Amino acid sequence: MQGDYIVNSLLSACLLERDGEYFVKMHDVIRDMTLWIIREFEVTENNFFVKAGAQLCEEPDVKAWERVKRMSVMKNNIKVLKETPKCPNLRTLFLGQNELKVISNGFFQFIPHLTVLDLSRNFGLRALPKGISELISLECLDLSATFIEELPIELKSLTKLKMLDLSYMHNLSRIPRQLISNFVKLQIFRIGRLRNGGYGVDNVLSWGMEKLMEELKGLQHLNILSIPIKGMSSLGRFLSFNLFRCCTQALELSDFGVKVFNVLCLENMEHLETLEFLNCGSMKEIKMEKLHPCVFSSTNYTSRFHTLSTVRIFECNKLRDMTWLILAPNLSYIGIFGCKKMEEILSERKLDEVTGVIGISYPKPFLKLETLHLFRLPKLKSIYWNALPFPRMKLIHIFGCRGLKKLPLNSDSAKGNLLTIEGSKHWWTRVEWENEATQYAFLPSFKPLASFKPA
């Protein structure tokens, strides 16, 4: 996508810096210089109003920004937006990471040309004002990580919307029917991590997201989708639509009642980057069973899950291994949390199953892995049975894995990397090393987790 290309270009030029797994940031000096350059090329100096991280507790005086085109007051402590600003030129408004609780009905009344609105990470925000219907030019709306409980039907007037982000909206329990399908120009739609189940006839969040699928399938311009699916029957219906197989970027699978899940049912998802399993308490095994006969070649194994970069597993208490991960050669992040019976990440016993799928000797795993989080896996004994090269590994975080006494490391693993290994001091003293050279090589990498009980 064009946005990814622009961000990656700025990262390569050191004009942006990575800030964790999902975010980038701009150094204050670079930002100030950028604003100065822009003002030099603009007829007026009042096109930008930037007070990000300025510790504001109230919205800025309207007169200070009524003529600007771009405005950012993100990362402040603003709680209420009570004014009715008249901003005929405003195109971009960043209000994310504040403490917003109330937005007055009149706030959006006279901002007719606003195209980008970011309200993300306002954890106190529980409702949108009906006046948001006035933003008829809006193209991008980010509501992620807010506590909004339902989307108002008034959003239906935003017919030019191209991007809608509803990720991490834990309290969201209702989206009216025929709202999402009304956004005929929608290209990017993200929703996920919903804690509350949806109920009611007039709610697309009920019935395992099947009503939501019905509305999404008619959006001809959709090219990036993140979505949660509940239950195997809903997943089967989801996969029956070619649109979803082609455009899904992130998939969250939860509450599956099956004992065995065949991960190869997902192999034709062309752009899948993130896969999560949540609360699949009945699932004992994620198997790799070919759905269709195929002709093997020495190189075709990367056609399965080659786009997959992130995998997370939460509270799947009967799973014993994650051997299928060997089919994803480009993983950069693995996180496994609260799986009480997990014994191995990759199982040597299942190598024949891997070979049967890819038709060749199994590939060396985790060559692009950067972060490994293992949290509360009390029966875990092994990540991998031999030492592995980790040319890109930056962080290994271990907590609550008292049975894990060996790491797949030798003195050549992660050579030249600034690797950090986080864990309790008690666990670290019990780690068994291949030899003293390996132990000494990774001694500087250890970072103790503060004030935790022994793990």
C-alpha cells in the first residue's frame, strides 16, 4: 500500500524512528524542521496548529486555530470539547491520546471539509455526538482503543469514508445494520478485541460476525480488512468469499469449540499478516493436513503463510505445541500467553507432518523473528530441540515458564545482535546452557523483571 511505502521510505531515511511494534515517531528536531520548511513554502504561516504533548488540559482557544488546515493536539490531557468552532479550512484533526470524555453536539457542526479525524486512545470516551453527521467530507475515522459502546446511526451520512478503525474497542457491543454497507467507498476496515458480545436483531456484531460479513461483502473497494471471527461455522462462511481471502490483513479467531483445527484452511489468504487465537478452550491441536493434493517443488513451501508476520495465542488451555509455525518463514513476532498445557513450541515428533505438507525437509525456523513473548506457560519445556541462529532477534521475554530450562541458543546464535532476554532472576539461575561459552555470551543480554515472584 502507498502509506506503507511512504512510512518505510521515511524510516530508511531516518526521518522516522520505530516506537515499539506498531508505531513510529518523529524526533522533535525533525518535526520542528519539517514545520519550518512547510511554512517557508506556504503563503501563510497559519496552515498548521501543532500542540502535541504540550500538557494541555483544555481545548485551545478557537481563534488560534479557526483558519488552519492541519491540527494536532494529540498526547494531552483534554477532557471536554465544548466549543462550536468555525473552521472552514480544516482538513486534518488529531485528538488521539487525550482524556476525552465528552464531545459537544456542536463541535463538528462547522468543519465541513474535514477529511481525517483521529480520536484513538481516548479511554474515557464512551459515545460519539450525533453532530458527527455533519462531517460529510470525512474519509478517515480512527476510533481505536476508545470505550465507545455503540456506533450512532448518524454516521450513515459519512458516505465518503475510506478508512474506519474500530480496533481494541473493548466496550463496543452494537453497530446498527446497514451502517457499514453504506460506506460504499470504504477501503480499510479494522475491528477486533471486542470484549462484549453483540445482541439484538438490528446489530451486525451478533451471530459470530456473520451479519457483518454480509455487509462487508458488498464493498467493492475494500482492500484491507482486520476482523474477529467466532466459531468454526462462521470461519467457513468467511472463507467462502474470495474478497475476504484476498484482503484480510489480520484475523482473530476466538471461542472455537473444535478439538482439532486444521491451519491449512487459511493457507489461501493472500495478505494475512496477523493471526490470533483467543480463548479456544476446547482446541487440543492445530494440525497441518493438506486440503487438496498438490505437486511439490523445492521452493513452494513459502507459498503457505509467507505474508504472516505476527502470531498471538491467548488462553488456549489444551494446546500442547505450535509446530505449524514452521510453515511461516517470515514471522517477526510470536506471543503465547496463558496456555496451561503448552509443552513445546516446535515439536520434533511432528516433523513428518511438516514434511508431508511442504514436500521437502523442514526449513530452518525463525530466521526473521525479532520478538518472542512466552507468558504463563507452566508446562513448557522446549522452544526448539537444537540451537538456532536468530539473525534478527531483539527480545526474548519469559515469565511464568518454570519448566523451561533450556533456550535454543549457542555462542553463535544472534551473533552481532543487541539481544535482550527478560525473565525473573530465579528462572535465569536455573537455565541450562550448552557450554560455558554460550552462558558467558548471553550473560550481558539478561534483563531481570522487577519484583515478580519466582517463575
